[in-house]
Amino acid sequence: MSRPLVALVGRPNVGKSTLFNRIAGRRVAIVGDVPGVTRDRNYADVEWNGRAISIVDTGGFEPESRDAMMQLVRRQAQLAVDEAAAVVLVVDGREGLTGVDQAVADLLRRSGKPLCLAVNKVDTSGVEGEVPMAEFHRLGFGEVHAISAEHSRGIGDLLDSVLGKLASGGAADATSSASLAPEEVSELPELSDLPELPEAAEEAPKRDIRVAIVGRPNVGKSTYVNALLGEERFIVSDVPGTTRDPIDSVLSHKGQRFVVTDTAGIRRKHSIAQKVEAYSVVRAMRSIEEAEVVACLVDAGEAGVEQDARLLGLVIEKGRALVVVVNKWDLGEREGATQAWYRKELAKRFPFVSWAPMIFTSGKTGKGVGKLLDTAARLMEQYRARFPTHALNEVLENVQASHPAPLAQGRSVKLYYIAQVGYAPPTFAIQCNRPAAIGDHYKRFLENRLREAFGLEVPMRIIYKERKRRSRPPPGAGRT
């Protein structure tokens, strides 16, 4: 059974995001004193008194505003209300009932959904005595809940009321698929003690694949996600920085579930003028850490710029599977560009990710958008794969025979043994006699040979460990 959805709606700066964070039990939505901080819908799954529900935070709702951005926010809030099983109208108790509050309440009553009223910023009982509660009763929502999202006052009673008004019965399944972090590799054992990772069970259930959509501002991330989802899930605007909170959406493709996260555009630090945007960048960075596959969008008209390189480097540093998505390719084709030429140019500018798959799409026309999901599914198989130790050592032996490591100060460098010691990303340990003497050029050569042997298009880590000489047993040891 699906979780009933509860929407938090209200005019700007009444504390909806603070209430959302309080109910979610973590700082999910960006919170600031500037009106209009939240724009897109933001979801979270929570449990209260054994009942599983989902809540959605919405942007400030101003029904009469003619501002273009505010009209987009209103549309998103209306979509959230349409999806919801119940709606909580949040108002500011310190300011009293306003005309905008009344206009929003009128619109909500037309929805026919169960409604609750939360009078926020009532921090103490003394403050509650000063709030004109009778004004809020006139809205006709029934019980009025005086709450303080900031100080967690009255939240439990509000949630009890919400659950009481929900028409759907039964608690939803509270299980969720957690993202597994890459395994940490600590002190490596000796040559004979390096373990071979167990092979994954053949019939293991498929896990959700988490895909983060990242890129510079205004490269078309939200348009691309909308095309991917087949619905107008996000606000789309030509104004850079429209998306601020990272938003998760779930979709299925060929029997596999994906969790797709749209993120804020990542700028260089000196370009971040507002505190809110700085928080957005931090959230985008965190989305990369939480994802398993990262789709980095570059603009076909201006790809290969310095900020693209910085962002790609960040993805590799985090060890996440990477797909380079050349977006707005319809414009590139119009200018006569070919995919072969483009791949060659980007390989020159980004040689450190030359192994990553590259796809060409257009979020505006929808052409080639679905390739991302097929590519992400393929990468996940590699990202979490286990490689037999005997196959790894066969590759190592062939490399040693055909291209041994260069001499270091006249002394040979020998690679004895390789074993996989981690996955997500694949991590290998190589035992050798002189790890410090192995140059970067040879390390890249060996990595490329492993990629060729196993068809790897994901990041990998190779750890070089010196094989220590074992001390000889004393004379007579082992005799009876």
C-alpha cells in the first residue's frame, strides 16, 4: 500500500520548510529568512505512531501574484495539493490572518481534500495568549493547532489530527532501500591472506539505483528530468539557479526502479552571491555522495569549460559511477556537429574521464533521454561487481610479461599478486616489492589494461602494498 501524501501549503515565509524539517526529523529543506526560499516540491517519508506517511514541502503560495516566478511556484503548489491525500495550511501566528491566507484557504477548500490549520511561530503559551486565534477559526478548517516548528511545540497534536483526517486506512510499508556506501579499505593483509570477495547471489532482489543529475546552472537539468519522468515534475525556467533543493523522484524502467535526484546548478565559489544558493551547492554535493550513478550534464553549445572539469573531478573524487550527458544536442546538430567529433574534443579536454560513457540527448525534444537509465543500469552492474581473483592475476601476469614495470634506480619492480578488496567502486590491492617506485604513467597503464580486460566504465581504486619479507623460523623450529 502506498503512503498517503500530506502537503504543507501557505504563503511565503510562514515556516513551512522549518515545519517540514521538524516532521522529517532532519534538515531536508533549505531554510532561510528570505521569502521564497523553497520553490520546487520536496518530499520525505516519515512515520508517526506506527503510521507511515509522506510529506511534501511547497513554495510560498500567493494566488494573486503576477510575478512570473511566483506563478510557477503556485503551479507547483497546486500540483502538490492535487497529489495529496490531506493538506496542512501553515500560517504565521505573529502576523495574524492576512488576505493572502484567506485566498489560499479558499483555494484549498475547493480541492475537497481533508484540511488542517497550523498556526506557526507560537513559541510559548504566553505568545499563544497574544495570538488572535478567533481570526483563524473563521477560516472554517475546524480545530486550529498552535505550533512552533522551530521549538517543536504542538507538532505531535498536529500530526495526530492529520492522521485522524486521512481517509485511507492501514499503514504503508515503511521499508526503504538504503544506499550502500563504498566499502572502506583499511590495513591490508599479507599476500597469502588477501581474501577473494564472495560472489553476489544470482537471485538477489534488484535494489533501487540512485541517480543524481548535476551540472552548471542553466544547462537544462530540470527540463531533462521532466522529459525523463514524462511529466512536469519540476519548475523549468531560463533563470539560472531556479532549482535549489535536491528533489527525489522514483520511476521504473525495464523492471528496474530508479531514484532520480534533480539538483541545483553548481557554480564556482566566487559566483555564489546568496546564502541560499550556497546551501543549494552543499545539497548538490551531498546528493553526489548519496548517489551511486551521477549524470553530469554539459551544454552542447559550451561544453568543456573549466567548471565542467571541476564538477567531473568532484564526481571522480567521490568514486561515483559517471555518465557524461551532452544536453541540448538538437542545437549541436543544427550547427553541424557530429558525435564522433564531440567525443574526440571532450576526450582532449577531460582525459581523466575518458573511460566514462557519453550520451547525447535533448531534454527539450526528449530525444535520447531514456539512454541514461539503460546506461545507469549497465554501470551499476560494474560498480558492484565481484571479479574472480584468478582472472585478475591472469591479467596481471600478462601485463608483467609484455610490459613490466620500469626499473627504478637500476632495480626491478615486481607485481606479485592482485585481489579485489572492495566494491562500489571496485577496489583492488596489488602486492609488490617497491610500491613507491611505481610511477603514475605505469599506474594509468595498468588501470587501462584492467578496464580493457573487464570492460569497466566506472571509477576504480588500486592500492599498492609492499609485500613484507617473512622472518625465517629459528633452527629446529617445527621438529618434534
